[in-house]
Amino acid sequence: MRIGVLTSGGDCPGLNAVIRSVVHRAVVDHEDEVIGFHDGWRGLLECDYRKLDLDAVSGILAQGGTILGSSRVQPAHLVDGVERARGHVAELGLDAIIPIGGEGTLKAANLLSEAGLPIVGVPKTIDNDIASTDVTFGFDTAVGVATEALDRLKTTAESHQRVLIVEVMGRHTGWIALHSGMAAGAHAIVVPERPFDIDELTARVGARFEAGKRFAIVVAAEGAKPRAGSMEFDEGGKDVYGHERFAGIARQLSTELEKRLGKEARPVILGHVQRGGTPTAYDRVLATRFGWHAVEAAHRGEFGMLTALRGTEIVMVPLAEAVQTLKTVPADRYAEAETVL
Amino acid sequence: MRIGVLTSGGDCPGLNAVIRSVVHRAVVDHEDEVIGFHDGWRGLLECDYRKLDLDAVSGILAQGGTILGSSRVQPAHLVDGVERARGHVAELGLDAIIPIGGEGTLKAANLLSEAGLPIVGVPKTIDNDIASTDVTFGFDTAVGVATEALDRLKTTAESHQRVLIVEVMGRHTGWIALHSGMAAGAHAIVVPERPFDIDELTARVGARFEAGKRFAIVVAAEGAKPRAGSMEFDEGGKDVYGHERFAGIARQLSTELEKRLGKEARPVILGHVQRGGTPTAYDRVLATRFGWHAVEAAHRGEFGMLTALRGTEIVMVPLAEAVQTLKTVPADRYAEAETVL
Amino acid sequence: MRIGVLTSGGDCPGLNAVIRSVVHRAVVDHEDEVIGFHDGWRGLLECDYRKLDLDAVSGILAQGGTILGSSRVQPAHLVDGVERARGHVAELGLDAIIPIGGEGTLKAANLLSEAGLPIVGVPKTIDNDIASTDVTFGFDTAVGVATEALDRLKTTAESHQRVLIVEVMGRHTGWIALHSGMAAGAHAIVVPERPFDIDELTARVGARFEAGKRFAIVVAAEGAKPRAGSMEFDEGGKDVYGHERFAGIARQLSTELEKRLGKEARPVILGHVQRGGTPTAYDRVLATRFGWHAVEAAHRGEFGMLTALRGTEIVMVPLAEAVQTLKTVPADRYAEAETVL
Amino acid sequence: MRIGVLTSGGDCPGLNAVIRSVVHRAVVDHEDEVIGFHDGWRGLLECDYRKLDLDAVSGILAQGGTILGSSRVQPAHLVDGVERARGHVAELGLDAIIPIGGEGTLKAANLLSEAGLPIVGVPKTIDNDIASTDVTFGFDTAVGVATEALDRLKTTAESHQRVLIVEVMGRHTGWIALHSGMAAGAHAIVVPERPFDIDELTARVGARFEAGKRFAIVVAAEGAKPRAGSMEFDEGGKDVYGHERFAGIARQLSTELEKRLGKEARPVILGHVQRGGTPTAYDRVLATRFGWHAVEAAHRGEFGMLTALRGTEIVMVPLAEAVQTLKTVPADRYAEAETVL
């Protein structure tokens, strides 16, 4: 069998582990040939690739990033994107294509699959918002990085007697905020799924100070927003000098909470550090299993499918189903986290 | 409601997170009273306890160990163990007891539950061998510690051109060996569930050297054993000086592989470092959820049950069921790990 | 002997290690009494303190923050600050005061020392800018945190083909930028000691892309500034909505480099995470030694002095001398770091 | 200029950082050519090498191990070792050789230097026992790994109410034991420099239990030994089955302390994990500076010298001097550590 693999979209710890696993399983156990396309779909569209043998994937398991490069190019960006992909697949004699990517990548994968190409997708997102799988690799690493930062920030917040508002990744869903906030014992967590009421949030944080505590940690997913009318909210943009104003939830909350509570409040934006570097053991195992099972699915001819974790099992689910809805934080998970004071 | 909590058995990262979560949920949300028994069942049997309020659990979320202490005392050790426990529960007016522990603890919990005491168990083991839950807290931390050690050992094995045999915890099951071995890209993994054939293992490791590699890492669960007749195996004991001989799978494998391969081989025994210290974010979230749901079960009157993770949900399963079988590494999980060379 | 200890100024990993060491050495070896003032100089000025025995410092060695609290209150803030301090020292029968703090704290310590109080200072700053000591504790931890972040950011920068400008602490000196930049292999480092020329910086970063590299990492100390006239530079302040504009070197450099290079550039501001949490082993050892030697100095009657590391030795240097100049990054250290491309 | 570099002896975090720094400084700033010999002196003796350009050292700064390989081969092992080395240096037109290694390597370097070869040595040992430098790279990483293990072991020792005897590296000197023991707050530290009296050690550990503590941590350098006559001590060897008996200080102390104290005691041997893997930021900076200054020394024609850290400066010291004595733990450093109880 001849298999093409590619990584598309933003950085995510575990990408190399998937690539390595695909190559190991295919080459060692099935005597397949594997090629890797450069820079995601761009490589497929421009027929830019290299052969991947065992040496090519030696030592990459624990490395962040992707040895194949990535880009945000999508087949749908080109008028003849699907045709070009089909042509190169035929030309290269590929029996399967394994794209590893997030929502956008999987939509593109579904498009190509519906056009008849032999696709087995592997879901990838640090945000953990893909509905058909319990977890995606990269998420555990992101939560781990955010939690370690929160652990450190707690002592500083306490020493300085401050409120710290810590912005973590999550434009559409609050999974990283929820898990890192729970893991670090944050005193309030705000997520996109549930617009916050600034009065309630102030009361919650204020209650800590009334109870004699000297600091508070608020974790805010970057996409968290106030309930309409609850608070003046600045969507960002350019300032009068033409500079990006870099508004953001942490900065606005810190201004607002400082004003309302009469306590020093400071924003901390964790940023890109959450999405790069060495994956945790958890993510390496999950990524390795996804790669292994993607190859198996290809050999069984199960195309148009996506690897997914359900409990402790890796199962295959239809791509079409996987891209329909975002997995958001349900109310009961949020309730679990809200107990902490 | 009045709730008693206790931690029993060996150390496990996340114990304090469960205790804290029980107290937070019970005291803050339900206005319960919580007491903590000292040193596991001993505290219940001797009525040795202290009150747990929010201050008592402040700052313990990320701490290893258990603020309540632990011991290996079991009610069944005393002729009147069950009666003493019943008496103290009545005396203290407890509406629920939440024991946090491993297999032995849960058997004791089941015994007391069958004797009519209001028990909600929380499973705890770094070994991940409790059948009724997808995962137990402590396991992720143990795997993380072992993986980090394996990452470091790889460079040394390579520089020194050696075979390293790394012994990880797991007397009865190979979960830590399997996951840390997969996460670190070990070249062979031996587990108790599947006695190894020394000829096959030698061939597997030898194939790496024939392929031009200069080192190999073998991960061995402490309970791994050779297939009967495959290799002389020393079960340990005292030497002629009366010293413990500290035999063990890693030492014996290193002697044997060095002899058979003609390559330097060295044992590394990771030991207790896998079961202590700060829990990972994953374990803190799981432990926190277990504590939260144990309190909920108590309030719903669901006794004789155990908290368990199934997929992404916390569910309650009967204690009686949970202690019947050990969760062992299934053949297909082992096959996934065997691909690596 | 009766000793008072206090921690003043911003958070710094190792503060608790000093406190613990002072108590251990004084109480165990000299049978002294130790009291700890709350919230730095405020505690001394308001006679707010508690007794510190072995139990009080048990388990704090590896903890970030300070069990005594801190504040930015200085004796010189009060008209009668020195007199109040003198009065409380007499009232409490103190034979020595050990203030642990940065530049401001040490100036206050010198003031009180010149007023005749028995002071032994312990220098504390993550910035490493105190001239009389080779290193201060907290610095190694800050550099470690920044380096780990840079390691992670490299893979993301590479995957996304971006320039990342990473802002680290250092308002007046570039030590953290220098060391973390060297440790992580940053491609350019800008520090306050040496205003950068934006044309040169652009050329340096651009050269990487011309050489076929796909990303670059610039580390910027927060106090780094362009050479006068080299680039329009915005000192921050409020925007037209009254929000803090949160200008800063990383944001401005990212705007400027993106414009000049035609490559995506993004700012990352590491912030407070550098100054909190568990100290590294290096910082714990240094902090422990400082505490130990401060007690010895007190017993020898060497007041008006500061503990300092010189090579591998702890020596005492006059407070008056220590506060005169800031230790800045010398040209030759900067040259060592500039080699990397 | 044409420079040859090699790494010799055991693994040590920071080796790759030196190699990279040599190449960067030499190639970028001096337009030198650099070659790397394979497997230490073996590469020089057998003229086995490769060219090292910027690409060859890309991405290795944070990697453990050595891209050049290592071995324990020494020129003195061959009758014509010095002559072969001289011949290959001439043949390859080398103007300088930079061997990176420990005591044995530096003795070999001195031998070749005295034979007229242009040598600039770089000291390497995790043991920190080279007298002419304040610190060697690798030591900080080893101490960090050991400290992290000790942090974890403390909670387990406490939960299990045990004495743990933790064996760390250090056959001839106790630097790792001293620093990790201080950093983790060990209750006793035994080092080769000061044979321990088993009665005193027992009393020290026993005092903790009498004071109501429930556990103790003893850190033992692997070369630590009892004072003559203080305790029966087994030097190891083979048992009656011909197996290595794997005696060792931790195992013997655990047997002895358990017997004397009547408390459970367990050995933990950290082993190779201390000498591999990613270097700390501290070690990366030191290694980078050593490489940089080795190239400078070569360009100044300062041969027969060794890079060394003195305070904050890198200086050059004669090789002949550097190999004369081992840097042992002085009594006053040991006294600092002994305060803890």
C-alpha cells in the first residue's frame, strides 16, 4: 500500500508522534510505502513531498512541531483544488491519504472524501472541541502548560495581594480554561459557552477577600465574553495611532475588576506557549494510537472516517459527522468547577 | 449531612485533590460537615479524626501525599473491626463514609457496605488496574514520571552504546510499562500479562543493533516474568550474608541480555519516585471530579458504590463489581506498542 | 540571640528557603529565637509579627511566595519610620534584623543600619542586577521558566513560519533576556543596556529567512528600547477610551518587524509567571546558604552587611556599597550571545 | 583556522551545547572550518570524523547526549596513540583540537598537549569534581533531576512512614548529594569525603522520629562509606549464583537503619537518569560560554589550557594544573547542609 500523510493548521503537540506512528505501523508491520506532503494541503496540491522511512521519523516522538511543516492552505481555496488533489493522488499511486488537522482540515478532508479520494482523518486540536472524540492530542499538553503557569502565578498573586486574570487559549470553547482552572484551583473560570455576568463575577471574587483571603485567580478562555449589557466590552482593533489595541478578555477584566473591587488586578496572557513543545506522555500515547489505527483503517478500506477515542478504545467515526458540531463545555462540567472558592 | 473521609494504602498523586474536592463540594455547596480520619481505616477503627473545613484543605490541591496520613490497616484485621467501625459511625453521627483507596481498601469498603454502613468509595491506584473505571488518578503522574526518566535515559543509552532495562511499577499489570514505553518509544516492553520469551526478546533487541542502531531501551514492569522454561529466573530472597538479594526483573534481564547480545546492558529501577509528588493536571482534574461526585452520590443516597470514569463522564458502579477482577493489558493494546523497533 | 526576619518587595522564588534556613540555623544550632514580621517593613513598623519555630517552616523549602507576606511599604514612607523601627526593635529585644529584599529594601536596610539598627541584609531579585553578588536567588528560576517557554515557542514559530518576539522581565537590565536567550538559542536579544538599531535588528532577523530558515525568535527584555531616532516608539499610557494601551516592546517590535520583513510576527509576553512558584534546585541552595550565613554574620556582630555569592563562597559586603550601582550586562557577555544566527 | 572537536567519556547534559557553540563561534564569527571526530578519541585515532557546519548543529542545543558519539578509548591505550593523533592532526591540517571530557579525557588532553598538539580542553562532568573551575556543566542538571526525585519521594516517605535512603551519583565526591540534599531538605547526607559513623547517623535519623516526625530522607552519594569499624560493609561482587549482588550504599544503609531504628527503610537508586536528557538553562549557558571561549583561546594561540568558570567570568587555566587534584566537598559546605533536621 502507498500512503500519504500531511499535517495542516496550527501547531499542536503530538503531530510528530502521529507521523512516526503511521510510518512505523505501515512500514514495519505492513511493508507499505509512506510519503509525507510538505506544509499540509499545499504539499498535496503542489505535489511537494518526501519519502518517509524509519530513519526519517527517528527521534521525533517527543519533539513539538511537525517535521512535515504546516500551512493554512485548503483545497477549497483553489478553483481546481479537488481536481489537483485527485490528479496527484493518481499520479503518485496513493492508496490512502491521512490528513492530520483540526476542524478546517477535517472539513477539507470530508470534501475530498466525498469527491472519492481515500481519506482517513486524524483529529488534531489543542482546544479539544471536536465532538466525535472524547479527547484530542495536544489538549493535555496545553492544559499541563497552563496549569504549571497557574501554579506559579498563585504564589505571586498571593505575595502581591492581587487579582490575576489569566487568559488561556479557547476562542470558541472553554475546555482549556475549565481543566487548567480546575487543576490549579482557580477561583473563577469564564468560558465562551456561558457569557459571564460581571456583577456575579465581581461578587464571587470579592467574597474571597471578604473571607480574609489576599488574592484571587480568574482563568479566562480568550473567547469568553460578558453577558450582553453586563459590561462595556471592547472587541479590539486599531488605536488612533494605527497600532493594534490588543484588547482581550484578560485586560478588560483586569481593568474592570480593579475598578469594582478596589484591589490591584493584572492580566497575564499565556499565549502560544500553550500550543508548542514536547507533548505530555498522555498526548504521545493518544497520538501514537491514532496514527496506528489510521493505518489499520486504511488497510481495512474504511475511508471517509476519522480516528476517535471513546473511553479507552480507538474507534472510527464518519468524517461527515465529526465536522458538524463543536464539542462545547456542558453545564454540568462547569458546575463541577464552580464549587471552588 | 456529616461525612467522614479517609485515605488508605500506598501513596498516590491526587489523594489530597480528592480530599479537598470532597470538602469544597460538601461544605460550600451542601453545608455539610466533613471529618477526616487519620491513617486510613486505623482512624475509623480507633476514632482518630479531625474536622476538615475550607482552611484545612487550602493549598493542598497540587501537593503529593495525603494530609490525613495513610496505613495498611484493614477492618478485617480485627476480630471486631466491622463492629468498631459501625460503632464509631453511629457515635459520630456520620451519614456517609468516603474511603479513598486501592483494591484492598475497596474490598474493605465493600465488606463494611455489606454490613450496612453508608459507603461511597473512590478508587485510587497508580497501577490503573481497577476494572470498573477507564482510568484511576495517579496513573497519569506515574506514567509522566516514568516517561520523563525514559526520555533522559535514551540519550545516555545512546552515548554509552548500551541496552538499558528500565523497571517501572506494576506487580500484577503492565499499564505503566505499556504507556510509558509507548510514550518514550521504548524498543521492547515486558509486562506481567504476557510472560516473555527470552529468545524472542533477545532477537528483537538484537535486530536493532543489526540495523545499525547503537542502543536499546527495554521497559519492564516489575511483575514481568519469563515464559516458563524460557530463562532461569531468580525470585529473590536473602543471600548467604542474610542481605536481601534485591533480585528483580531489570537486573536479571540486564545480566541475561548482556550475555546473549555481547553488548553492555544495565538495569535502572525507577522505584518510589513514580508514586509521589505533585500530580499532573490530568490527575488533579480526575481526582477533583471523583471527590465531587462521591459527595453527590452520598446526597442521593447511592451507597455501596464507587466513582468511575467512563469516557468523559463520572458514573457510579457497585463496589461489589469493582473488586472482582483486575483490569489487565489486553492483547490489542500490547500489539499497538509492539510496532516500534 | 533574638532575630527578626522579613521579606519585602516583589515575589521571588527562594524567599521561603531563606526564611527556613534562618530559622533552622538560628534555632537548631544557636538556640536563638526567631520572629517573622508580616508583610515586609510594614510588620516592623506596626509591630506585626509571629514567632517562627521549626514547625512554622516545615515543608516550605520548595514553595514559591513567602509565608510572611510582602509589601512595598518602606520605613522612609513614614515621617517617623526610622524611629518606629528603632522603638519596636528595642521593645522586642531584637539583636538582629534580617530583611530579605531587592534594591529598594536594601536601601531601606542601609538607612536603618546607618541609624544604628543591627541589620544583616539578604539580596533578592529575579533580575540579578545587584552589583555586589555574582548571582541572586530567583534569577535561575526566572531564566528556567523563560527558557522552557522559549523551547516551546520555537516549535510553534517554526510550524507557523513566524517571527515571535518574546518579552521577558528586566526593566533596567537584560540578564534574564541574555541567559534565557542564550539557553534557548534565540536569534536576537535586545536589552536595556544597549538600545537596538531597528535596521540592524531587521537585517539580522531577515538574514535568517534569506538563509532558508522559516522562523525566528527575538527575546526582548521589557526595558529594551530602540536607539533614539531608530524607530517610532510608544511609551504606553491610556488610549482614547481610557483603557491602558498596554504598549510594550514585544508588541511594538512585532508590528515593526512584520511591516519591515513581510513575515507574520507575533508578541508573547511571559509576565508574572517568571517570578513565582517552586524555585529551582540552584535557587534553593543559594537561598539556603544566604540564610545560613546571615545568621552567622549576626552572631559575629557583622552588621550593616549583605550576604553575597563570590565564586563558590558566601561573603559579606557592606550594604552601603551594594546599593550604589546596578549590575548591568557587560558588552562581552552580550557579544557571546550575539554569535547565534 | 581548522578546528577539530570531540566528546569523550560518560554522558553529560550540555555536550551538544558546547559543540554547537564551537561551530557557531568558529564558523560564523571567524569563518573557520570545524570537524567533529566520532566517538571521542577513537575518532581522532582512527581519523573518523565529519564536517560540522551550521546545519549540522541546528536544533541540538537542548538535546541530551552528543551528536558526535562518545567512547572511553584513550590515546594512551595504544602504543602509538600519541603518534597516530599527531599524524592525523597534521594530515587534516588542524590548527586546534577541542576535546570535551572529564578527568580521564583531560589527562589525555594534557598528554597530547605536552607532546606538542594544539589542545584547548573543555571540562565535562556531572560530578562537579574538577578543581580548576567553580562549576562544570551537567552538574546543575544532575542536581535538578535528583532534587525533583527527592521532592516526589518525600510525600511517599511521609505517607508510608518510612526512611528512604536515596542513592545519587558521586563515586569520589559528594557534590550532587550535597546540593540535591540541601535543595530538597534531606534529613541526612552522606558523602565519600567524610566517612559516616553509623551510630551518629542512626541517632540523627532517630531524633526526627522522637520529635514526632513520621519519615526521613537520607541522601547518599554512591561512593559514601562508613567510618572503618562503624558498620559491616559489603563491597559488592557476585553472589553464589554468579549474579551481581548489586550491593551499594543505599541498600546496605536501608538494611542497617531498619534494623537499628525499627522503622521501615527502603533504598532508592536514581542511577543513570541523572546524567542524561535536556540540560537546564544554567548548563546550556555555561556549556555555550565554554565552547565560545575555547574557540577564542584557540585563536589567541593559548593551547594546553582549559576553559573554567571563576565567579561570573570564563578564564583559561593550564591543563596540567586542572588534572592534579579532585575538587572535594569542603567541611564548611558540609556544615551548612547539616543544620537541617
